[in-house]
Amino acid sequence: MELLQLQYFQILARCEHVTEAAGMLHVTQSSLSKTLQRLEDDLGAPLFDRIGRKLRLNDYGRAFLRRTDKALFELEQGKQEIADLTHPNQGTLQLAVTTASTLPGILQEFRKKKPNIQFHVQMVTLKELSTLLHRGDVDFGLSSPPIQGDGIECQILYVDPIVVAVPLSHPYANRSSISLTELQDEWIVGVKKGYGVRDQIDSICEAAGFVPKYVYEGDEPARLIALVEAGIGLAFIPSTARNPLIRVRYLPLEDHQLKREIALMSHKRRYISIAASEFRNVVIDYFKDMSQENHYT
């Protein structure tokens, strides 16, 4: 059994499509198929059910994939540990976030401390982040709401109140607060389901007896405030996402304490590099400072 066979099998098992897997691995379809056949011959059992030109991971395949994931994960951790020991001030930090409002400030502080460390950030849904964390594919996930589960290290960093952003031309702009039921006839701009606090907002509105009327659903939370300023609709905005450069009015909810918890998460068995450890310290200090600023204001 060869390492290459395991790597090919893992990719193919995840997408169950020979053409797609071959493209991801930068090999021909025939080469991939032959490698898989040798692996199945070594194991003495088929790992996929062939349905025409389609592949479906079978019971043998699912059992072997669990072991393959663990083996390749440990080898990758060893590779990262050696790289960290030989070049402690180099490398790339892998990050995935469901909330990006605080990310510019965090990355700015991290770059001051580790200017030679690169980072790659993915904006993902909660479900996608859960998959990445459980696989150990990223160093850290920054998310609201938090993701709990076996094998996941989760630290709540900040409790962030959610307010309603209103255009200055709106009749509510002169108010100091707003009730949830007053929003039932308003157009709302928000993120798609699966992002940020969307599910939380929908749930609390439905409990109040109405379904929010979304006129815009996107995957870039930072764009929402600009849409509010343009008069497209109202938006539920985390306090940390307020933009002083955009002229809108932020109103707290009178009858609900709507808030989100921001958490930093990682795979418990993923190797924590020197750079990753420094990033974690930066994130913790960033939100600690934010909490203190809000306490004194």
C-alpha cells in the first residue's frame, strides 16, 4: 500500500467523481482509476459501488476512509511540526471565518507581530466551517455562533449585541430604540441562510409571529450597511460591524436582547505552530481590549 494511493482515495471519496478528483489531483482519469484499482486489489475489497459512470462510497470505503483520514492527518501534522522547527518564522496560517467584521483589525495586529507569516482566509457557512474543523483542515475557525463537538476546542471570546441599522431617511431614524414587531412590515437586507446570525434572527422573528421580508440575501455581510444607507432595507447588524463612515442609524431592540457569541475554534489534535499560537494570543487580546473599551464607554 502506497501513500499516493491513500491520498488519491481520500480525494475521490470526498467528491465521488473521477473527473473532478482527477482535476483536483492534476492527474489523468485513467491514472486515478488504475491507482484506485491497485488499492482495492491490495485490500481485497471494492471501496466504491459503480453505478454506470458514477461512484458511491460503500461500507468498506466508509470504514477505510475513517482510517485514511486519521493516518493522513497525523502525517500532515508531522510535516507541519518539522517545518515549524526548521523555519519558525515562515509558513501560512489557514483560517476560516463565518464572521469577518473584526478580521481586518485582528490580521493587522497579527501582521505587526509576525510580518513574515502569510495567511489564507476562507469565508464559509457554518456547515462548511464545521467540516473544515472536524477534518483539521484549518488552524482556526472564527465564528458566530460557536461550533461545539467532539475533537473541537472552542473558546468564547466576545458577546456581541445585535442592533437594527436604519437609513437616515427612514421614519424610525429619529427613534432611540425599536421593537421587533415593528419590523414585520419592513424590507430586510441580510446574509443567506447558513451565514452569521441569519438563522438566529429568523428564529426570533418567527417566535414573534412573523417571517422577515428579505429583499436582499447575500454572502458579504460588510455590504449590508451600504445597502441600508441606500434605502434598500433595514438590517440586523452586530455592534462590531458598525461602520462610522456610512451614515445610518443604529437602534437597539426594546423587547429582546439579541446578541451573538464570537468564538475561536480549532481541532484538538491539530499541531499548533508558533505562528498559530501567536495568532490565538492576538485574537484573545483583541477581544479583551474590545470588552474593556465597551465597559468604560
